[in-house]
Amino acid sequence: MRKRALLITGAGGEIGHGLIARLSATSETPIITLDVAPLEASLTPYVAREFTGSIMDGALLERILAEFDVDLIFHLAALLSTRAEFTPVTAHQVNVEGTLNLLEFAQHEAESHGRPVVFMYPSSIAIFGLPDLDTKAAAGRVREDDWNCPTTMYGCNKLYCEHLGRYYTHHYKQLAAEPPAGHVDFRCVRFPGLISAITVPSGGTSDYAPEMIHAAARGEQYDCFVRPDARIPFMAMPDGVEALLKLAAAPRERLSRTAYNLGAFNPSAEEVAAVVRASFPGAAIGFKVDAKRQGIVDSWPADVDDAAARADWGFAPEFDFARAFSEYLIPTIRRRYQGEGLVR
Ligand code: SER
């Protein structure tokens, strides 16, 4: 008999950290993880079985399939937008071929146990591409199907995988003589920049906000790599994790879309710097613009319309800009730097 489990890929990353702790408190299903690096010690007590390896390793996925009965997957493994620009072919392999491998894994799981496999996928504001700042200013809160013209490899990868997920959910093997017994139930949120008090992201383009906050907490000088007026949406990590869990639990018939925009607050880089200076007196924040990363941020919307997520499955972020700092980021970061240390 195979053992029942839910699978998290990229479990040791930013989102995985918050998700594992939260899931282990709320879900009775044992958690199994797949990550290229071993999980850090603080996460392993929550995990029934840890696989260290790549989502590109078909034999490893076969082993997991043979041993575990999985009907919920959080496929978090990815190379983020800045890193992907340096190694676009590798990014495509990990972000697209890796996702295809996981979708096939999910399909085989569904066929083997005859139940749908809910496949949770974090997409991104990077799937949008606005051609210039005037258009960005005029566009305001961008809706899901507008401006789907990404300028980064990561954005192209995420947008295509949204479509792959839709294909697996609604059209997989549509010409086959016999329809497959089970199927993938793909559900996707498009995260804005995520800000965690526990981890510092690596390789993303929205990293300037979390980097600024964590540098100030460490008493280090920080040069922000985008202009003070750069504006994109952000969200506090607990709201991101909650959104994944809420969408995973939503009744299928309530979902009118495959991919949902999510937003919470959308400060400019200068507004973030001002709150960080007020929270950490003495914070030394400068601006040293990296034209290429600035170009990516300029192509992302200043805000998103997330009405569909609110209407279909009750998305309601707890933290606005002020509360994200006063009730989550500042107290949690202070505690961590004073005592437990920070996960890097
Ligand atoms: N935070 C991600 C990045 O900057 C976007 O999804 O790449």
C-alpha cells in the first residue's frame, strides 16, 4: 500500500518555509518534500519524508509515485526573475520542463488512485509586461488577461506554465480513445513581491523591499537597485501562504479561472525606505539604480485587480502596508535578529 502524503517541491525556499509550518499545524496529511538542497533543521520535524534531488530527475519522481499516494502538490521550485536572466536556458529547464515533469507526476498519481490531484502553482506579476512607464501609469490595477506580454524568461516560463496547467485540467489527451481515469486540478495564484520576516529571497527582482528591511535590521547599509518612485504590488508572506491554502481548499465549481491575481499593498521603493527608516532609526538606505533590474520592475504593473480571487474563493489579505510592518515584519524580524538568527 502506498502512503498518503502531500508533496511540496522547492520546500526549502521562501514560500516553503512559511507553508510547511502552517500546513503541519492545520493538515492531517503527512508532508513530503523535494528540494535540491537538504532542508534546514528547523523544518525537518514537520516533514514525514524529505527527498533531496531535482525536479528534473524522472527516476526520483517515479520513486515518489511508487511509494506515495499524493492528491495535493505545492510546486514551488523555480529560478526567480533576475537569476533566470543570467541562465535563461537553465531557467527554462527548471521552470518549464520541471513543471511539466510535476504535471505528469500529478497526472500519473490521479490515474493511479482515481481522485483529482490539486496542483497548486505560484505564478507571478512577472507574467505581465507593460511597454513603458506612461502605459504603466495609465494601466492602474491590471486585470488577469491584460498585458500578458512578459519581458523576462521567468515571466515567459510562468505564463506558459499557467497555460500548461489549464491544459492538464481541461483538455489533457482530449483525442484519446478513453479519457484518463483521474486528472489534474491546477490552481494558480499570481503573487506580487513577497516579503517574509523569516527569510531573505535570492534571485528575484522584487527583492529590494525585503533586502532593505533585513539590511536595516542587521544595521547594514543598503543601496536599493531601483528608483525611489518604482512601484509594484507586494504582500506579507503569511497572507501569501494563507492564499495558497485557501485556494487549495476552495470548491472546484467556485473557480472561474485557472490563474488569479493577488495584491495587498503597493508602496513605492521610497515609501518602503521611509517606513524602514522610521522603524529602524539609523537605517542607512541609498539608491543605486541597476538599469536592467529597473527595466524589469518598470514592466510590471503598479497594481493588480484581484477582484476574481476575492469573489471566487474569499481572498482577503490580513496585512495592509502599515500592519505588515507594525504587526508582522518589524516585531518578527527584531525577535529573530536578537535571538534565533535568520534563515539565509
Ligand atoms: N518575486 C519574484 C521575482 O522577483 C517575482 O515573482 O522574481
